[in-house]
Amino acid sequence: MTESWDLETGQDKTDFTKFPVGVTRIRVLSPAPHQRFTHWMPQFQRSVTCPGRGCPIDVLRNKQKDAGVDQTYNFSKKYAFNVYNLETGKVEVMEQGIRFVTDLKDVMQDLKDERPSRELKDVVLKVRRRGTGSEDTSYRIDVDAEASSVPMSSKEQKMFDEQLNLSEYFVPHTVEQINALLAVQENFKEAWIEIIVKSEDTSDELGEQFDTE
């Protein structure tokens, strides 16, 4: 997928933005979201990026649909941005779903209505999270009133100039990798490392991203 504000179209250790309950202030560095389709694999507690045509999980889902049985794996669209998190003082990757990004797009449109040249990077955003569960969590995004006219700090500007290439970072997993994952019956964490991590010259954030429970 590509970087685009059309929401209907289809290295070093990376920190992913986490929004605790309450307010988190961020500055969005990416001019548009990187879009990708994912499948959640519960046995690994990880998502894989769909390679598109020939994806083994898509084939399995279609077979299960035709048979009228519950589908083993889901299908979702994710949107990722480079952001500077003012609470952590780090450049991070923020990945969210359609509802969050639609609200963010509305904020961007409000900024452009005020001044056509205005962009998300020109303001600090205040993200307020309520709830902690899948059913009661909601987000509200506002321009931080006290910081909206503050220019980028030198640290933020450096991050803006050197931000992660998300298209390269989120390279789709291959058909061969996904077939190998589907064949795993035990030792899931070790298998993920062998199949995914060792075949990609990246740091995989295993300590933070892998849920062993």
C-alpha cells in the first residue's frame, strides 16, 4: 500500500505509540498515512501484513466463508504515521484504525480551512483516551490550545527530516512466510523469531510487541 489520505484505497528499534487513559500530546510528522491490510494471528499474538494476491490466509478465509464456518483469521486495514510523542520525547510509529484516522483527517481539514498551507505537523495534537477495553475505548483528537502556535523544536525538526520510511518498514510478509506460520503447532514465539525475525534484517520489538499470555 501507499501513503495517501484517501482512506478507502486500498533499522533501529522502533517505538510504537501507546495511548494511556488520559491525554497524550503528539505532533504528526508524516504528510499522509501508510496503509496496509493485516491478518491477526492469535496463536502468535501478532499481525502479519497481507501480501495480496495468493495470500494463504485470504485463501483459507474464502474457503471457510464458502463452507459457512467461522473464519479463523480476521482481516483489517491499518494506518501508520511517524509521530513525535511529547510525553515520551521520542519519535514513534502510531498505527490506528479507520475511525481514529478519519477523526484525524477531520482535524487536518479544519486546519486547512483556516489556512490552506497549514498541515498536521504545524500543530501539537491532544489525544484523549477514555476506557481500556475493546468495547469502551474511545479517542478525542483536538489541537492543543496552548501549543498550537509553537514551531517544531530542533529535536522535532531532526526527527521530521529523518523519519522512518514506513513503506520500507511495513514490507508485506511473503506467501512462503505465511505458509510457514500456518504450519506451526507449538513453540509459537520461537517459530515467529525463526520464520519472521531471522529472515528480515530488522529489530522486531519482541519484548514490547509479543504478548506471551
